[in-house]
Amino acid sequence: MSTTQFIEAGLGQDLLDKREIRTFISGAAILALDWVQLDTLKTDSDRVLYAIQADTSIATGNPLVVGVALDAATAAGQKVRVVVRGYVEGANVATAVGTAGTALVVDNTFVGRAVAIAAADTCAPCGFTLEAAVSNKADVFVTCR
């Protein structure tokens, strides 16, 4: 089987075939452009169907992070598109991340916000920055898939 790749510079992020988007059901309110994780409070296969804002319960990096929410959810039960691999413009990234190419994790710093990976983090990065973060926003490449 062969595949055809679409490449055309400057046409916008929605046309990028290097971006993979999955739809999840919100387990609680989610802010657009926040990093989200699987909702392990659910049971059985619902744990991989539902997503919540990535929490800060794991100091060494949260391995449950699945990507960046493109949509906001005001309550549980709403459908949310999540970039699980590829480009996201203006993702929630700590302003302290000052350079492009910084590997990111969500740890015990702030709900839904990625930070620079630290030596103590044991999980794989959930993405990397494409620019320095400003006002807790940065363009990123998500690598969760």
C-alpha cells in the first residue's frame, strides 16, 4: 500500500497531514490548548475514551498525557478534539521554557501546562517547543502518539 503526502507551505495548521487528532469525551471541564490526560477515574475501556486536564499528581512527569485539547469543554460529557501527534499553535507551556527544541512534560507544576523536562522526570516527553514560550503559550510539536 502506498500513501500520498500533502506538503504545501503556508496553508495553515489545519491542512498539515503530519498532525493526528483524536476525539475524546471530557471527564470534566477542559480549557482549549491545555495538555490533557486519560481519565483513570473511569472504569474499563472508558479510561481511554475520556480525557481530563493533565493533573499535577505525578512529580516525575505524567505518563498519562495524550496531547493538547483543541476544544474547550465546559463540563463532563462533551466531545473534545485532541492533537495526539503534530503541530499545535499556542499550547499551554510555562513561560520559563525559553528556547525552541525544549522537551516537555506535565509534572507537579500546574494543571494542563507543560514545562521543560527535568533530570528527575522519568516519563517520556509529551512534546517539544518550536519557539520560546511567552505568557505561558508556545507553538509545540506533540509526540504523545
